[in-house]
Amino acid sequence: MIKTSEPTAGTLDMPFRARSYGKAELALMYLPHITPSSARRAFSEWIDFHPELRHLLTDSGLTPYSKRYTPAQVRLIVSVLGEP
């Protein structure tokens, strides 16, 4: 086994960063064991379960047609759901 001093993507050593994420990309971080489309739908249901979060995301510019979450929207999501 080769060990490196730098963590690789997907390891627990990598801190979570609030950056722009595609909807499926962020959903898969929370639900890694299902398909991207299923993760995106389930994640949207999680958000809908928190009406205050859905309201804040809508106020921040998120629409049903948005393809990505902005860093500010990711911070809102993490503040309610926790880090993935």
C-alpha cells in the first residue's frame, strides 16, 4: 500500500468546501449509494421537508430549472442538513 501525504478526493481527510456544486453532484455527496438521478430527486425531497430551507433557497435565486447550487446556497443547505 502506497501512502501519500495529500488526501485524495472522496476520502474523509478532505474538508467539505462550500463551492458551486451541480445538483446531482451535491446530492450524491449525501446519498452516495444510489444513482445520480435518484439522489437528486431524494435530495430535493429532503429540502422540501424543510420549508424554511426551500424558502431561503428560492429567495437566493434557486429555481426548478437551476442546474447548480451557488456557494451561498450550499452554505444554507449545510446549515440545515449538516455536512455530507
